[in-house]
Amino acid sequence: MPLAVCATPIGNLEDITLRVLSELREADVVLAEDTRHTRGLLERHGIAATLLSYHEHNEAERVAELLPRLAAGERVALVSDAGMPGVSDPGARLVRAALEAGIDVTVLPGPSAVETALVASGLAGGRYAFVGFLPRKAGELAALWRETAAWDCPVVAFESPHRLAASLRSLANFDPAREAVVCRELTKLFEEVVRGTAGELATRFAEPPKGEVTLVVAPGSAVSDLEPAGRAVAELVAAGTPRRVAAEVVARLTDTSRNDLYRASL
């Protein structure tokens, strides 16, 4: 049997697919990030299953234990506390190990905090970038804002409610007018979607809110600033200049980031 990777609700326990419920009922064992959390979900839907913990602290041990069971034909379902395992949650290591061992993996889709927040933000378009959890270090966070200011798509990130105020202040220090959306407690009773500029949101969330937070940040103003320099890079590349050389030359002449120019030209 293949390893079944199952998406579970990000809040409202009714947001689960019939296919996932069927898989959880039939599984010989359900791997859960937090067995107490998953037990509540299973009880809500009348499912009795054997639960086994699988989290960042025991991944290596569990992978070694589970590969022989999967190879022997046991039915194993993998879940996380919310959303899709392996996306900022434990699971990717087991998936890779199963595939390397020649064991099939099937993914049962479902709720996603990333896509839910993106659509709720009103910033959804053809593309977006998901960057996982925001960096904790101030320097790395500032570097992220500088880098993403040149992107022409919204950025989606997870953030701890306790660090949200500092992250919004960091964004506001870099570009107070940049639009952003704080999505809190998605699909739950006290769901909140707050839109505004980075400066406005930094004031609004000066104190840590309660619940899970997904942050959506609009493209930065640096996109337009890069356009003339980007056209110059494109012209040099079309004339036969290596892309990195063209980006470096134009960056020196325009006081623009070489890396931003290079990425923008791809």
C-alpha cells in the first residue's frame, strides 16, 4: 500500500474531505504530529484508529520504523495538526524516504492556510510566493523584505502571534506604505482578516493577537524602480553579454541590487 499523505482542517473540523475520512478509517496506523489533537478530529467524525506520534523530534526514528511496515503492505496515513503534512509541518522526510525505497506515495488534498489567506487577502493573481515561517533574526527579516520588494507577486508567510508585532514593525521600517493582510484564526469562530499598509498594521497589532497567523504581503514598490535598469540588463543580454556581467554593470551604474536585477531578468 502507498503512504497516504492526508490534509486535515486548518480550524473548522468540518473542513475535511470524504476521501481523507475514508483513508483514516481504513489505515492500520495514523501518524500524527500531536496524537491528542488528531484524536479529537477522529472522535469528531466517529473514527477509531491506531495513532502513532510523528514529529520533528522523532522523525528519524519513525522513518526507520515505518519503512519496513510500508514495504510489508501496511496501510499508513500521515497527518499534521493542520493542513498538508510536509509544508512547514513534519512529513517531508518520510515522503522522501518512502520514494527512495520504492514505496508509492499518494497525496489526499484538502484545506490550506496559504491559499485560504491568499484568496481572503484580495491579492491573489497568477502567481504567489510562499516563504514558510518568517525569519526570527532581525537582519534576516530585513533582508527578506528587501528581496521581496523586487518580486511582482504577493508573498505569503506563517508567523507566530508573539512575533507578529516585531515582523510588522520590520516591514513598516522598510516600506510603511507596502500593503499587507493579517489573516488570523482562519476558518475558526473568531476568524479575522485585517488589510492595510505595513505602517497601519504595525500600529493595529502592536500587542500580540491570539491564534494562528498567516501574513500576505503585496508586491513592493521596488518593482517599478527596477524596470528601467531591468530593461538595460535585457538589452545587454540580447547583445551577447553574459547575464551576470550585465546585471553587475547595470547595478553599479544605477545603484541597484545586482541580485535583484539578475533575478528580475530571468
